[in-house]
Amino acid sequence: MDRVGVGRGAARASLMALACGLTALGCSASVSSAHSVDGEGVTRRDTTITHEPCDVQSSSARGTDVNGDGTPDLIQVFDGARELCRSVDLNFDARVDTWVYFDASGQVRRRESDYDRDGRIDEIALYQAGVLTEQHRATTLGGRLDTWHFFQGGKLSRTERDSDGDGVIDQWWEYPDPEREECPRIHSDVDGDGRPDPGATVDVCGEGSGYVPPARHTPGPTGPTFQPGGQGDVPVELEGQGDSAEPGAEETP
């Protein structure tokens, strides 16, 4: 085999390792998002957005009317003194924007967020011991997941994307500098075989790229702007109501 062939083979092996997640989690590591990797290194992910039940109509639910319009904007569901989950209407339009779920120790284990106010979940964030580990996003707001962020120590470490909506991962994002999430190195599948291809890598902030990272956006009057990585821009609690809100709020009507 000539040197070019060897180089391409090494590049392919390196990218296959990336597809397995060796740069972050390792092929033997388990993640909570439903996925499968076949013998050829092709990763398929479930793009279905599934809402976890939170029975805000139960007798253990307690509602808080923050803006005084007679409708509870924060509803907390309890099992005795332990809060199980809550729904939050952030913009007082009588539609839930965020669902928050708690583990046995009272720490957040899951958040579901609706960013475009259409009543459908756009992002699911998963936590372990209160630390963010994964975000599953529908970035096109099309009702199906297309982006999966993975975190280590609360910092974004890698991303998988299904750019064409077929359930097969075709982009793998690395973050060489954990403090610069806006500067990923993106590997792509351009020949349609479900694996990253040599020569199809873009270093967004690399030398000669000509790219200048934008300033981080903040929520505008029409809602938040999606970022390439990191947590969503929208707050998850109502003003004056933190995770430690007491069970003694007014009863749900």
C-alpha cells in the first residue's frame, strides 16, 4: 500500500474512533440516549421527543399564581415532602415552557424545554447528581431530535448531529478548547456511508478559517436563540421561585 493509502487508512481509523466517542466517553461507556452502533461504525439515534409524565392534576400538586391572574404559573408535584417534578409557565401565556424533574436527593435530573412556545418540547437535558451530562435538541423546531450534546464535568465535550433527519449521525463535533464552545472541529459524512470522511473536517476557528466567533446571544422579544452548544438561554424558574420553593404554596385550583 502506498503512503497515501496508509495515510487515509490512519485518518479513517482515527475518525472511526471519534465516531465511537473515544475522544470523550469511550466505546464502552453508556449514555442514556437511545442509540445503536453497527459493526461498520454507523450510529443511529432515536429522534422521537418523549415527554416524561408529571401529574400536575394530582392531589399532591400545589400551584403558585405569580402574576395574580388566577392561573397557577408554577405547579409542583410532591410525594410527601419530596418534590417529584414541576411545570413552569415563564411568559404567563397559560402554556408550559419548562418541565423539571428531581431525583431522590432533590437534585435536578431532567429538564424539558419548549423554546418557541408552540407547546412542543424542543430540548431535553439530562443530569447526574445535579450536573448536566446530555442535551437532546430539535434545533430545526421540526418536532424531532437532530442534535445530541454530551458533557463531562458540566462542560460540553462532544456533539452528534443528524443533519438530514434520517436518524443516522452524519456530523461529529469536537471542542478542543472547553472554554470556547463556539469553536468546534466538525467531522462530516459526505459520501453517505454513516461514517466521518477524511478531508471532510472543518476547524471553525482554526488558522486561516476566516471565522470570527459571534458574541453570545441573549433572549430577545421573540424568544431565545439556539447556540451550537451549552445550555439553553431561557431561565428555568420563575422570578422569586427557586428549586427550594416550599410546599406551602397555594393549592392548585
